[in-house]
Amino acid sequence: MDVDRTVVWGVVGLVVVTTLVSGPLVGAVDLTSDAETPAYGVGSVTVESASLPERATLTAGRFGAGEYRLQVPDAAVAIAAVEGRPLLVYKLEIDERGYSRSTTHFLSTENVGSYAASMSDDTFAPDTVNQTAYDGRLALVVRANDSGRVVAERSITVEVIE
Amino acid sequence: MIDRERATRLRGLSYRFLFGDRVGLLVFLGSLCLFLALWRTAFLINDSYTIANGLAAVADGNIALTEPAYGSLRSPGTNFYGGSTYSRNYGVIVLSLPVLYALGGIEAVADFPVALVALWSLLVYGTVLLAGRQFGRERLARVGGGCVVAAVFLLNVALVEPISPVPRHLLALQLVHATAGAFVGTLAYRLVSFTDGRRRGLVAAIAVVAGTPLAFWATVPKRHVVTAAVALAVALGLAYSRDADRDWAFEARAVCYVLLALLAWIHAPEALVLFVPFVLVDVSTAPDNGPRTLGVLGGVFLLALVPLFVTNTLITGDPLTVPRMLRTVGQGSDISLTGELSSGDPSSGGDTTNLPRFVRVGIVLAQSAVEPLTKLLGLVRRGIHSLQTDPTAAYRTLVRSGYIEHVADRAEGTPEANLTLLESSPVLATIVAASTGLVAIKRSIERRSLPDGVTSADAFLALTAVALTLVYIGSLPLHAQVTVRYLFPVAPILVCLAVRLPPVGRALDAHWRTVLWSWSAGVLIGGQLVLVALVALDVGRAEAFQFHAVLGLAVALALGSWSLVSVATECFDRIGAALFGLALASSTAFVGFAAIEYFGLGGAHALPMVRTLADAIPLR
């Protein structure tokens, strides 16, 4: 019986004490230390090589979903060195649709080595998809210190898959 | 000494009033644990900006909105009147004030994300201890539960990340709605156990919490869960008050009127949709309708409407410009029961100004009562018309969703995300077992009395479900509603009715263990299989939604077929119970995926371990 009681109060005590100790009143430990926000877009990156995919897909929805989903494979980037927090922008443009999309990656020294830059999916309404393929252009741009530098660029075919 | 006795008695009484018994409390706490585990501390719908801004304004002592604490002052549901901007649902805003102050207090002594984890951990431990006492496993609950809770708490603390800035007003609103949502399960338990025993009541509670999207909507500050809770509470009050020999029978009846009046303070049109069926059923089945009784009930009702009156007076500035519901701008397909609010000029009633003041009050009161009623009738008529002329729309709302081009066009590029009522709650398929009762209903209409075994609470719930559906069906389906949230209250209502149907109830009573097993297996094993399938098929969110939809419909089809057969034979009851559990699992899995993954709202999960889980799941 006494063991039980000790356990109950022990657990409640653990929860309450941890909360109070990490709170602003006691402040003995800071569990949510917010590392000071770094200056994004400042620094530099050395890219050894980058390879972009040659084909992206626009797939019709299954199971009764109507939207087409645009999926672009990752770009493989070999990063030799990073300084500061430069930005890596992976961008797709489809001129004939007047469409552009990009996903921004915040690089840090942890990303040195091979890095897979992804582009998040997008969806198109079905009545706007009326070709079997679209010509697009992919670009990988490094942005740092208020200037942009194109690291790699290529044309891409966006295939429509019904 | 006497005071202490009275306090104990009062505490016992309020405990029984709120939860009924220990199982009721257990359902309440268990639901709350689930809702808070799926809680995301961010805005899901931009309508919520309106209410959060309203709470921020009221907390500062203003009723009008001056500057947006969140989003903008043009979010849907914002009201314009006399040059000022107002929020809506003032009832929940006022109810959230104490929670807001409590959150402020917590923030003073604790780090907020850690405090949320601590709150949830203590809640879970409390639930476990209570369950241990209820099921005679106290030692296991204390020691085993304690170790698990401590471990989970530490795990969460290790993973905790800062929330900044803390959307305190939103959190207060979410907690209030989650509490209301937790009462939905408890009330389902109490309502069903009132007529069919506690075992069936518990199955009903599980079906309501796990078999409908309740857990998804509980932490969204929208009226839907509140409406559901009030509907079930009123049904319980009705059931309780029909037996005049009971203690508190009359008080229970009065409580129904109070609840509906208070619901009007939160959302007047929906309160009216509930009020009309309630009055019809209440007056026609009450043991006593003497003038004194009705007078007291009317008085209580008016008294409970005072907060609504006061709010309206504060907004329109004139006590005579009364209980009209606000004109809502940019409300989408929301219902409104007023036409144009004539440019805020209360003297537009022109020629009545010469009359004595009390007559004018009477006229305006009568007008404001009649106008919404005719509007409501119009909405119901429109619903019936839409059912007749466009049954496909109803089919697309209630049965099978999929992509609908003109609906998508109206939504202007919002990603599609919508499940029908049946797809999101396949357990509702059991209601087809009622079809054989139609003959009995026809006969009873001829006799002008309720059929055998149908209580006044059942009649109220059935009428309310029909009324709610008819009012909204004309403007549905919509493109991105997750589940048809306007019709959400219909789901728990129909569950409570379905489990009361004799063939369904018979199977649940005999095979409740099968229900629990198949539900658990469905969630724990089936949920993982669904995850594997979704990852392997590499689905987008819209496809994932439709995958859940097809799965839910398949289970609904099987369960519905069994329900039809169950009327004739009890041979397949065990299979039916297993299907019932699977239907619950289908909803639970969908709600879990939706809350954790599809609508993670940028990793805003209140529990760090759930956020980590969401990050680990390779779904886009």
C-alpha cells in the first residue's frame, strides 16, 4: 500500500517539479532553449557538382481524387563546404502554363557531403491539364549575401500520367 | 460540520449532474486524453481567427474588434454593424475567459510547451488511476500506469520544442471545445445506459468517440462539437424528465431549455434548429403541461437567453433592437436566419414609435421570434427541394465524395479534402436496421403516439438529425471540409439511435468483447497496414483522403448488409459485432492520420512525441 502511494506521489511530483523547475519562476533548467535565430541567407557554399532529374510527373488522382499531382525528383547536390546559413533554392518553371514553383533549403555545416534537395509536391485542377507532356526548366540557385548564383540548370519534361 | 456535509452533498450532486457515475467520468477523461494527444496548437480554419480575435478583444474589455491579434479582421464570420467589427459565438468566448486566465497563470510559473506535456501526463495518469479503481486493478494502475506515464512524460520533455509566440487565446478556445467534445462521449454513455443498460451505454460512448470524427473537431474552435453535446444533453434531459416520479424530473426538463438558450448565445441558428424539434417533442410528451409549468419553463428559458440579449444590446446599442442574429459577412455556406439587418437603424420600424414602450418591446420580440422561424422553415423547404431536384448532391454529401468539378471550381484552388458523412463514420451504416421499423412508425402516426420502444428522447434526436441535415443539405457538398463538418452533430446523434435498435443492440450486448477486440486490432494492426499501403502507393493528400473514403465505404457496405440481415436472424451477430468494431477502427485511423499527418499544421502538435512521430512518417 505504502509503495503504491509513494509511486503515485513520485510520478505526480516528477511531473510538477520538472515543470516548475524549467519555468520562468525557478528557471533552473531551460528545456526549450531557442538557439538564437541565425541570419539566413548569409554565408557561402561550395558546390562540387549537382545533377538534376530529366523527367518530372503529373499524375492523375486515384481512388476518386480528381487533382493531378506534380512530383519532381530530388536534385543530388555534392556540397564541399558551407559557411553561415546560405539558401539553396530548387526551382521549376513551366512557361507554357505560366507556372513556377520553388522550394528553399536552409543549408548549414551539417549538410556538407551529398545532399538531396527536394521540391514539395503541388496539385493541379484536372480541367487545366490538357496535354500529354509539358516542357519545363529546372534550376538550382544558391542565395547568399543578397545575391543569387545559378549552380545548375536544365530543361525537363513533365509527363502527364493518367 | 453541517457546512462540510452540505459541501460534500453538493459535490456529489454536481458530479452526478455532470458525469452520472464513475464510468461517465472515465469516458470524459479518456476522451480528453485522446483529444489532447491529437491536439495541434495552431489555426486549422481561418474562421477561428474571428473567434480568437473576439476572445482577445473581450479579454481586453471590448466587445468590438479593433486590431487583429491573429490573422486579419476580414476572416470569415466577422460581423459588421454600425461601423464596427464584431466576432461571433460570444457564448464560447465568455466561457473561455476563465481558461484564458488559467493559461496566463500557468505561463507565469512554467514553460508553456512543458506545461502542456505535464497537463496531458497528469490527465492520463488520473484516467488510468480511475480506470484501475473501476475495474479492480488498482495496484497495476498505480505502479504500472505510474511508470509508463513517467517514462512518456520524460520522453516528451526530451523532445520538447518552443512554441513562439504562444497563441493563448486559441489554446483557451480549443480547451473549452475539447471539454465540450469530451462531454459528447459521456452524454452518449448516459443517454444509452438510461434505457439499455450501462454496457450498451459504454459501447455507444466508444462508438461516438472512436467511430465519428469527434476527436478531429474537438480541438477546432467551431460550434459543431458543442451543438452535438447540447443535442445529446437535451435528449438525456428529456429521457430523465418523462418520469414524473423521479427526483429532479422537472428540473431536468428546465435544464433542457436553459441549455438550448445558452446554445443560442453560441450559435443562434443551430440552437433554433434544435429548439423547434425539442419543443414539439417536449410539449407533446410531457407529463404535465399546466399553465404554471409552462410559465416557469418559459421564464427559465427567457432568463437563460439574457446573456444573448445582453450581447446583442451591447452590439446594436439599443435594448429594443433585440435578439436578432447578426448579419454575417463572407460566411460561405453557413446558415443565417436573418436577411439584411436594415443598416443598423433601430427606428426603421417607423410607425410603431407612437405606441407605448412595453407594446413596442412586445412587437419587436414577437417579430424577432417569428422572423427566424419563417427563415428556418424556408431553409428546411429549400433542403427538401434540393433533395428532390438534385439527389446527386445529397449522395455526394452523405455517401460517396470523390472529385466534383463545379464544387472544386467554387473553392478556387483549395486542395481537395472532403469525406462524406458515411465515409468518415461508417458505423452509421447500422442505421439501416431501422428500415424495418418504418411500418411501425407509419402505424404509430395513425395512432398519434410514439411506436413501442421509442422514447421521446429518440423522437427528439431523430427529428433533430433530419432538421440539421435538411437545413444544410442545400449548400453541400463543399470541396475542403475534411468531413462534412456542418453535419457533424448528426453522426453522434445517429450512433446513439443506431445502438438502440433492437437487432443492433442485441448483437452489441452479446458480443461487446468482439467489438472491442476488432476495434483495437483494426486500429493497431489495420492502421499500420493502411500506413504501409499509403506509403507504397505513394499517394498525395487528396488520394490518401479518398483511400480512407473507399476503405470506410467498404466497411460500411458490409456493416449495412449485416444490419439488414440482423433484423431477420441472429446467426451472424458475432460477425456483425466484428464489423462494428472495424467500422470504428476505420474512423479512428482516419482521424488519427488526419490530425497527426495530413493536418499537422507545420508540426504544431501539442505533444512532442506525436510531432516526432509525424516527422518520422514518410507521407507527404
